[in-house]
Amino acid sequence: MKYGYFDDVNREYVIQTPKTPYPWINYLGGEDFFGLISNTAGGYCFYKDARFRRLTRYRYNNIPLDNGGRYFYIKDKEGYYSPTWMPVKKDLDRYECRHGMGYTKITGMKDHLETEILYMVPLGESIEIHRVKLKNTDRVVKEFTLFSFIEFCLWNAYDDMTNYQRTYSIGAVEIDNGTIYHKTDYRERRNHYSFYGVNHPVDGFDTDRDAFLGQFNGLHEPEAVIEGKSKNSVASGWNPIASHRIEIKLLPGEEKELIFILGYIENPVEEKWCAKGIINKKRAERLLEKYNSSDAVHHAFLALKEHWSQLLSKFIVQSHDEKLDRMVNIWNPYQCMTTFNMSRSASYFETGIGRGMGFRDSNQDLLGFVHQIPEKARERILDIAATQFEDGSAYHQYQPLTKKGNHEIGSGFNDDPLWLILAAIAYIKETGDFDILDAQVPYNCDPNNMGSLLEHLEKSFDYTLNNLGPHGLPLIGRADWNDCLNLNCFSVNPDESFQTCENQKGRRAESIFIAGMFVYIGKEFAGLYKRIGKEDLARRVLHEAEKMKDNVEKYGYDQEWFLRAYDFYGDKIGSAENEEGKIFIEPQGFCVMAGIGIDNGKAQMALDAVDKYLNTSYGLVLQHPAYSEYKLNLGEISSYPPGYKENAGIFCHNNPWIMIAETLLGRGDKAFEYYRKIAPAYLEEISEVHRLEPYVYAQMIAGKDALRHGEAKNSWLTGTAAWNYEAITKWILGVRPDYDGLIIDPCIPKDWDHINIKRIYRGVEYNISIKNPEGVSKGVKKVTVDHKEQTGNFIECLDEASVRNIEVIMG
């Protein structure tokens, strides 16, 4: 069942009913100020950090689920309603939500009054614009009242949910010319405040929630709206809000436009006040003035759309498959930018309070957006590296506001350091910026203890070598990529986190997955050393990678597939000897990606086993069979019910590793089969099963052992976005950056006969025509560059060229 449709021309997903199976959301902003907005105007916004600088309140796991947001109410003689459907939930004559690139438009029509609301964050600003267009389509005059509503948060969202004995006493506001300023804590330790204003005289206002709603009412029945009259309340403690009341009269066919601005302001400490107790509003007033006209908002909207047109112009495919084209050209790179901004911190499944930015997460997310804004990728790599310790280990997470490590979860996830090498190499291949290797970066954010980025990468590599177990395989630590495989945990206390509890002492639990990573990334690292003229170090790295490869083949292969791990006791995990959890997906992907077993048939056997045991109608499950009971030696993975999350769920993040592995064997049909099964555009028609947005990837889809096989959870913020983009663009379509040019090596379904790709790389536009007259999956027979035949499929980067035309004949 479909709940809307893709508008590819405008790069929008159009939702035609407010009653989607789950709130379908979008993200606003792309720099310092961000918002989450649902198809019924729910969500919240924040400046940089969703915990410490949250502007508006949102209640997770609410009833109904998506309750609280940026709401408007219309009161007329017939009653009242919300043009976004929520929170009043009165039926509209027409409803439409358009989620676009960095903006959302929601239109509601009732009784011949059309209301269109544009929600957007202008480029370079720390504000949300809510542009409200009202049009009378009736033949008679319409008189009605418009109410706005947002509920302020107290910025530290954790305290806002837990420390009522304080927060109920400190709420403070100012009202000035119809603009409502939220200045809680500003008198003491803050130099920042938020505001909500409108470019129109107001007929009333409210800043106290109880006064606006009534003591016993919900958001769906505000007392002020029912009565058609604001209380002009001034909040003092309790729960500050911002609501404006505007009386409106529209002649037949007449339109009116109102611009509401929700913003965040920081003042220099010496400029906090304009008078005693009165906040300095100059910066807010300038923003209110700047965007007080329809033209100003229109130009900001056009600039935002042009910004995204530029970002999305870097890789464009034209194929026979519109679903593939819309994923590659629009929605996948858009999601990649969102995961870059958010990591795993703030979604409708992550509260933005606890996790911050993930070390491994952010390194992987970088793979999907580095071609769009490489300068931000550079900054991010240096930020991540600064949270590394001098022994090469790293904080597992860091806070976006301070960029310092998150002490609450600490370190000890032994895959983390290797991801930094992969991210840095991806950046250099995209940009040619080798100077980043000389950049001085602190250890543990200590400016008194610095090292070059290259030294950080070397310590990352050596960290694995310094932490090997009895089989010469990497120790897993608290966990590897799979945070829920906790082989040193042995937790029996339901009140402690698997990731932070005290681990058993011992150096026996080993990860074959990290071993595969080490070989794969080691080869890449050796290539970097060669490119910068460090041949001796390149040979050393290759030697260590080869030793690890031998250890994997000797100790990490189990009849038909790669083992997953050895546990605390040295027993096998992911073995045919196990009753449950016989085969895991992760090592089959990364070990084959590393080239292990390709020359002796073991890789093909492993991937055939993936197809046999892990493949389902909705994607590849993480392991098989599912664990039916809690296993103390495995940790959180066995705590989930069978078929969900890491316990044999379809964990979409690792499906692309199998896609990439399949391309290395030349099996393009199988690689694309796996791609198509989890790509959301291909799932649009089963939205009643999948439930989540049909335009972005989910982290998890319920596996074959689950009650609701095919149902998704945790959309938007997942490494699935970057890795699927990596798989489809670099390995299936086969256009890969290298240090001095592009490698073109497609691996596609045999029945694809022609693909056109535009790739902008280091300022040069490469127009690539791939033809497949012989119906093969892999193999390049002929390449011409600007009509001249060349040897091989490597296209050298020539700075003097602005456009290069490439023809690739497969065979």
C-alpha cells in the first residue's frame, strides 16, 4: 500500500494522508541549527547539540506517538482545526505534505480555506522559518483566528525530563512587540536565548502552557483556541510556550502570508543585557527584520534549493530503473548528509540526549558525503582523531557541542581505531589533499599532546597489532562493529548497560570481523604509504596484513564460511558446531572484501552460504539461527527476541558489505538483488508492512524469525545510508576515486545494457557512458577518453580539463 509518491523533478516525497503507518519525518538545517519535522508538523529543533541546546520540547514514546511540534490552529465560527491535521486531528478536505531537501511543506484545506506552511532553515542562519500562506477559495468573505504554538525546552533536554524540582521554577520569558523571548537561565550561566516572532501585529499572546491549554486539556483542545481569545499570560516557572493570536479577514480569492521565525541567539558575555534584567535583543531583531518579507523568504528558499542542487550534482546516474535513479541521485545522498550531521544522536528513535557523535559511526558516515562537501569531511576527520588516545584506542562517542569524548561510555570497542584510517583515505582519494596527513591533532583533546594525523593513523593500525589474542586474531574488547556482541561482559544485572559494565579480565575473546577489517584497511593503508613514498612502511603494513590473512584462513574459517569470533573461553562463535548463531553476516562481507579466500574458493563458498542461510524476501539477516535464550557469554545480542535487531534481524548496515563482496566475485545480479531488497524506494508499495519512510534507509528490518517479518525500525540515522551509497556507486555502478583519478569497474546485472553517469571529481565533470552489448556482469573490454582509446580502466585526473567524456564497453 502506498501513502504518497515520489516527485523526482522537485526532489520531494509527497505524502497524501496524515495517517502514515509511523511518523514520516524530514530534517531541516545543515550547518549549526537543525530541526526534525514529521508529516504532521511534529518534532523539535536545536542548535548544534540536541541535549544541551534544544529549543523546543518533544516527548518521546508519547501517546499519541507524534504529539508536540510546531503547530497552528484555525478558529472560525464552525469550530477549530489544525491545517497540519495534528494535534487536533479533525478531518481536512485536502491534506498534503511535501518533504524536500532541507524543507517541508504541509498544506491543509478545510471549508474553502487553504493553508500552506513552509518549514525551513535558511542557509547560514540559526532560525527556523514557518511561512504560513492562507487563501480564501470560497465565494464569501472568511473571518477567522490563527493561533501559533511551540513549547520551549530548557535546553538541557536531560534535565528537562528528569529535574522538575528545578525546571518548574526557572522558566522565564520576555514579550516585546509580539515576539516572545525564552530566557530561562540567562540571568545566571547562559549567554543564549531563543525567540518566536511573527511579521504581523498580534491580537494576543500566551507564554504559559497551562493558561493556553487549560489545566486539564491537551494539545488537541487548547482552551484559548476553543474560546477564540488568548490569555496574554506571562510565564513564571512551570512550562513556557510561545503562542500568537492573529485575527484575519480574507475576501473571496484573497491570499495572506505570515512569516513566523523561531530562532537561537548567542550574545557575547559583555553584551548580554541592554538594561538590568532585560536581554539584549539586537541580534534577534536583525533576523526578524531580515526575514520579515515574502521576497526575503522566497529568496532564502531558492538559495536552499540551489544549495541542494549543487550538492546532488556530484554523482548522477541515468538508467532504465527510476527507483535506482531516485535513490542514487536524491534520497541516498540526502540521507548521507543527514547522518553526517547527526551521527546517531537525534531521530525519532534516538533522543539526542545520550549518544552524541559515534567514533566508528562518523568515520563510516563520511564515506557517503565526502564527495559533496569535502571541506566538512576534513574538519570531521580531525575532530574524530582528536578524541583518540595515545595508544591508538578512542572514545566510542563524543559530544557535538564540545567535541570532547563521552566519558559515560568510554572506550574499549576495538574496531574503532581502524575506521579512522578508512575515512582519511576516502577523503584523500576524493580530494588529493595529502596535506591533511601533516595536520597536528591532539590526543584526548589535549592541546599539550599533539601528533600528526598520519601518526594517529599509524597508532590506529598498531592498536590492533598490540591487541591480538591466542590465535593471532584481534581482541574484540567491549565489542567490535556489533555493539551487542559482548564476549567479555557476562552481565546478570538488568540495570546495567552491556556496553559500560565492568568486563571480565582476560585476553582471549577474538573477532574475525576485525581481522577482516584489518586486512582490508591494511591494504588501503599500504597503498597510502606507497603513494607518499614510504615504501618501507608500506611493506611492513602489507606484511602484517598478510599474516592476519593467513591467521583468518587457518583459524577463522569453518567448513563453508568465516567464523564470527572466539569467546572468552576460546570457543567458536558463528560455527557449524553451534546450535544457534551458526553463521554471521559481518565476516562473510569484510573478509571477502579484504580478498581473503578469493583465490581458493573459500570466499565463494562463504557468499553461497550467505545466500542459503541468511537471505530473505526483505534482506539478509545478521545471523542464523536466531538465539532463543539469553547466553551469558554473548551478551546483548542474545537478549533481543528472535528476529529483532542484532538477534537475526535484517541489520541493513551490513548488507552492503555482502553486495561489495559479490562484486569482487563478479556476481552483479546477486549484488543488485541484495541492493534492491533493502533500498527504500523499492519498498514503497509495501509501506503497510515496512511502516517507515519509503525514501530513507532504516537500520533494522525484522527478520524471518520475527512476528512482523519485514517491519522496519530506526530510520534515518544509520550507517546503512553511507554503505549502500558506497556499494551502489563505487562497486555496482563501479565509479571509484583513487589517488590520481577514477577507476571505472562496474559489476551489474547481466540484462543491463546501458548506463550513463555524471561524476564531478576535483572540479572536473566526467560524463561516463557504460555499454554492455555482450550481457556480462563484470569486465571492461574497451575505454575511450574524449574519443581516444586508452589502456585499462583507470582515468587519470587532469586539472586542466573541465569536462571529460568517457565511453566504457563491457565484455
